[in-house]
Amino acid sequence: MYFDSSTLVFLDGDFMPAEQATCGAYAQSLHYGYAVFEGIRAYATPGGTRIFKAREHYERLHYSCQAIGLPLNYSVEELTEISYELLAKNNLSDAYIRPLAFAATPHMTLTTPGSGNLLMAVWHWGKYLGNQSLRLTISPYERPNPKAVPIEAKVSGHYANSIIASSEAKGRGFDEALLLDMNGYVAEGPGANFFVEKDGELFTAPGGSILRGITRNTIIDLAREAGITVTERFFRPDELRGATGAFMTGTAAEVIGVASVDDVLFETPFEQTLGAQLAASYSALVTGQREPVAVAV
């Protein structure tokens, strides 16, 4: 459950009961998906509640707003302060944080609005894709063309593509979809980045047709710190055959193993792969058991 009668949210400068937070029926964002959001996690650490990489997430929220011309009148520092206050008001430490910048402007024109709105909600949310290694399938749907929309912006409307691909995969009995880009190269999942392990190295799609996730970048840093070679390059689905293993990363999913793609099993159980090693390092990092590393460039 995302909220109950005691849950508070932040909406346009006020903390209020979640049940009272509303958006008009003629809101531009409601009709066109013209909004941007972030997915952020807070963890209980030995030093208290800590939001993992709040600055990086809120800088990306600002970038996303700028990319589509949506006003956002809160600084990174203000957004971070609101997040901690909202967590405290809801008595949450291990929690998911969802800031949503949107336009409540009541008009149907296809132009950018003069003002923007901000909703922030928090709730307890386990790992989005669970804890068991996933059965993926190559989706018949592609990631959006980067020349059509700003892929690096976390735009709400982009996720119609994610919902369609994920639902189609699950309708065929798989756990999740793996999408290709417009050129037939492996891109990412509907809500998570994808890594494959082969010959002791890790490979992942480069920027272009993917959202370069903050968890993705963190895993790359952790891998390189551990002496693991990570290569960002384009690769086709047939290169997955004979690979040692694979995993997916995202703030909601954290790090989750992949057992197979289209029922072709990877050679090694996830628990024995580099992905599992990095999952343990990531868990230690976000819970304050080890020092942070720099974000990959």
C-alpha cells in the first residue's frame, strides 16, 4: 500500500494528508504525460536515515524539467530538505521517495506552461523486481528513438513504453522484458538497466537509447574499484549466448540477477557471478557499511 489515512505528502509548499492531494481533471500533465519524476531511496544507516545520492537524483530532476521546458521552483538543497522532513513526518527510514514535477495548468494546448507543480510522496517499498533471478524475454517493442524524445530525461510519458513492454512480457509468462534500441542492440529493461558478464568482464549499453541510471553508474564505479573491467558498448541479443551471467540495476530494483533470456540459461548461478559480488557491495554502500564511491562519468 502506497498510503493510508495517516500518510502525509508534500504538494506545492504544504504537507498534507495523501488523501487530500488532488490534481484537476484538465491538468496538462494528466492528459499528455507531460511530467517528470525521480525514484530515490532512503536507508537506515548507523548514522541515521540517509537518502542515497540525493544530490544526483535532484540534479537529474532539474535536468529533466529543463529538457522539456517544465518550471521547477525548488533548488536541489530545498528538495533534499523536503525529502528528509517528509520521511520524518511519516516515521520512515527505509523508504522510497517519489518526487513528481507536473503541470496542473487547465488547458489542452501542446505548449510549455508558465508554472509547474511539485508533489513528493514516500512509502515503504521492497525491491521492485523481487529477490529471485529473473526470466527475461526480448520485447517486440523498442526503446524510444533518442531523436524523438530526450531519453536522458526521466519523463513520465516515456513510461507508457515501459508499461506496454512489461505487460506484454508478463502476459507471455516471463518476469520482465528486455528492450532493444531502434538499431537492434540490447538497451535496457522497462525500468532498469542491464549488464551482462562474459569472460570475466561486464558489458552494458552506452548512453544514447537508455536512461543512464544512478544505480547503474554506481555499479560501474564499484566494479572498477574492485578491478572488474566494465565496457559500455552496443551488443546484439545473440551475444548473450554463452555469457556467464547477467543482472539488472535500478533504484527501485536495486541489483537483481537474471537467470535467462528467452529461456536460454546463463552458464553460472547468479550467486556465483560478478553481479552478486557487486550486489553485496551496493547493499553495504547504501546502508552505510562502507564509504561511497564517485559517480561514473
